[in-house]
Amino acid sequence: MSRTQAELFAPQCPAPVGPRGNIVIGTCSWTDASLIKSGGFYPKGCSSAEARLRYYASCFPVVEVDSSYFAMPVPQNAALWVERTPADFRFNIKAFRALTGHQTPPASFPPDLQPLLPPLEPRQKNHYYADLPTELRDELWRRFIEAIAPLRHSGKLRAVHFQFAPWVSSARDWVAHVEHCVERMAGHRLAVEFRNQSWFAPERAERTLAWERALGVVHVVVDEPQGVGHYAQGVWAVTDPALAVVRLHGRNAETWNAKGLTASSERFNYEYSDDELRDLAQRTVRLAEQAFEVQVLVNVNYEDQGIRAARRLQELLGAMPAAS
């Protein structure tokens, strides 16, 4: 593949955002269409996948890959991500949607596996993990693990992010499914995010955290609208002393559960205020006293909102004293 000089030698971030102690800041994806179209982050010349990743990695030390949720990733792409980032850069990668209980349209499965899918009922549009043949489930797990192997072998894979569907509740069957995922991903660090309030209801929260500790998974702290549709309470706790993960989804209650949105950037369209970011920074510093590393991943993604929030959060963290 031919590459222009601009693609080979992408400009460096003018003000790199590095780690503050054991806290690292990044965003959820570096390729959102809304971000690219806005022109608010990538300089002229960063028009290829390679140039954009190289530039992003000169600005931030970590990123979450979200494309792997929408379609099964492939090892060739993971190998390129390894090649195009510094030695100390880290990735979190989202699990493929079928594995996390989400509805999955036939077109999201690898083309060669689509003929193996069971027929859908007349009004059905999606497949669900529970309805897939055992052989097909096994193949999905095999391919996903194979696809992320280059990241793991390079030491750049920090966590595999399992963001479970909103209807994945604390009911017995779903508890068993989460444990099934942990078993299938043996040897990987899993970060677990729930979007159903049953997990952290007042009477259940401590039980859920103890269960996560027993499973050896990273509890994902979420900042998101409360009391709207499906949501999870923002429980600031550590279940794996090696890593804590905070994901900032914004607080846009109007779009959180809206129907008919054409892009995720519409749902996560939110401008964090300085006061909100300052409070989040203080909470993060306290969390960093309990974990070897804390990642804060900003998921607001309308235009360059996430980039600006991540930069501002880093500035606020840099100006704060360490927790005593």
C-alpha cells in the first residue's frame, strides 16, 4: 500500500497529554466520524488510518478500541496498531457485541460465518448469544481471542472491555453468563461494565463488588445519566488492585435512552463543565490510592468533545496535589 510522506511522518501532538503519576487519560476510539469531520483534532495531513493513530498516540497514552464491538476484529489490524504506536502505549479493546448479550444483526458476523446462523423468525432482525449453536459460539470466541493476540503478545493490551447489554441484569442466568465470559477469556484481564441498575442497587452493590473481586475482573466506574432508561450507578470502587477503569459517558439525559439515533455521537453528545471535571478529577485521585493504575476514558464523542474533556481533565489533575 502506497503512503504519502504526510502519512509516514505524521505530525506530533503539540502538547502531549501524558500520565499523571499512576493516572492515564484517553478516549474511547480515535476514529469517530464526527471527530474526523469536525477538524478539531487531527491536523492537515492526518488523513489515513495510520497517520491518525500515530498522531493520537503522540497525544495520549491509552485508547479504547470500539470497532471490535460492532464487527469481529482481525489479527492483521491489531498487528498494525502495535506497529503504529510507541512501546509504552496501551489499548483496551471492546468485546464483540454478540459475546456481551447485545442484539447482533446478521451482517455484523464474519461473512463466512453468516451462512451458519440459525434462521430468524419473520419479525426478528437480530441474533442473540443464547440462540447461537454451540459450534458457532466456540468459533466466535476463538476468532476474538486470535484477533487480539498481537496486542496481548506485544504487552500493549491492558484490558478487554466487556460492556454488557442493558438487559444483562443480576438475575442468576446473567450472572452465569458473565462467569462464562470470564472462563472463556482465561489469561486476559477483563474490565466489566454493567448498564443495568440491578447490579449496584443499594442492597446489591457490596455483593456485586465482592463477586467481581472473586472473579478477578476490573470493576468499571461509570459516569452517566441517572434514572433514565437503563443505567448503572457510578460506584467508585476498585476490585483489581492492578487496574481501575473510569468511563465518562456524559450526562445527557435527553439522548441517553432516545430512539432512532443515527450515530453514537448523538447519544453521547455532552460538554463536561469545569466543575464537573474538577469533581471527577478529585474522585480519580482518591481512586488512584487503591490501584496501581487508573485509566480515565472519555466516551463523549460529538465532534472533538472527548478530546477537549480529556485534555482539560489532565490539566486539572496536573494542578491537583496527590491524595494524602
